[in-house]
Amino acid sequence: MSAAILFWAVLVAQLLLAAAMCCAVVRLLQGPRAQDRVLALDTLYVNAAILLLVFGIRTGSPLYFEAALLISLLGFVATAALAKFLLRGEVIE
Amino acid sequence: MTHAVELPLWAAIVVACLLLLGAFLTLVGSIGLLRLRDFYARVHAPTLATTLGIGCVLLASMLFFTVLQTRPVLHEVLITAFMVLTTPVTLMLLTRASLYRDRREGSPDVPPIPARPLPKDGAER
């Protein structure tokens, strides 16, 4: 019973997250300006981290947690570097 | 999902509700990213995903592994703390970059650079 509840909840959550990632990809492709694309990329990173956590619940393996932590870390560094690039024209001065 | 058979029913229901709520809030944030009209409105939408969405999913994950392994599993707090600390920093950096670019192009949608007050005589320099 609890396995069935969890199975369907995880499935629906994965579908919702996939739809969210599709929205972010559409904004990434059509975003009128560079900052819109960077924002969409940041959202995509966060959505991927959440999707990996849901995968971890689905498989019962705690290994996915570390992948999610890495993705959120890299997302922070990437977005900060891209914002610096938009602001100054170069990342490291 | 064979590992979830020994999960008690109450834990399964709570984990399922938290997962659905987190995924739904993330979807709402991404739809906002797609639908809102300009960048300064859009930059607010994904924060729904980075705070409430990932918070709910992390709570669900913590509860799931705590009940399943019958010991407290709290390392998900790391991601929560990290997201709460880094999201404002990155989004403010991005918004400042966008404001700078818009002002340089003389866009009419953003307020101009405020005039710097003249230094008064005798005031500290």
C-alpha cells in the first residue's frame, strides 16, 4: 500500500518537474536577452537538483543526494560567473 | 519501489504530499519564468523553486531515509542551507548586471542613474 502511494507520488512529481524543466528550456531558447538565458539556466540547475532528489527517493539510494549537492554548487558558481561576465565583460580581471 | 514496502503508511502519505507540493511549486515557479513580462518580474519567479520547492522535496527525502533506515538522516540540511545562502547572492548579481546593461543602452524601462549629491564645502571628503 505505502509502496503504491509512493510510486504514484514519485511518478507525478517527476512529470511535474519535467514540465518545469521544459518551461525553463523554452525560456532559455527564446529569452530575448542574455540575462533571461542566464536566469533560465539557473532555474534549470535547481530543477535538475530537485529531480535528482526525487530519483534518490525512487531508488532508495543515498548516492543521488551527492549529485544534487554537486549540481547546486556548480549552478551557483556558473550563475555567479555568468553574471560577472555580463557586468564586466570578463570573468577574472 | 521494493525498498519502500516496509515504510509505514503515515510516512508514505506525508512523503507523497511533500513531494507533490514541492514539485508543484517548482512547476509554478518555472511557469512564472515563462509567462511574466519582463526580466525584473521574471527574476522573482524561480525563487519559489529554490526555497519552497527544494525545501519540501528535501523534507520528504529526510523523512523517507530517516524512517527507512531507523536513524536520523540529516545531511539534506546541507543543500537547504546552501540554496538559502546562495540564491539571493546570484540573483542580486544577475539583476545588477541586467540593470547596468539596460542603463548603458538608455532603456526607458529602468530608472536612470541617480545624480550624485555635490560635496558640500567643509564636509568630510
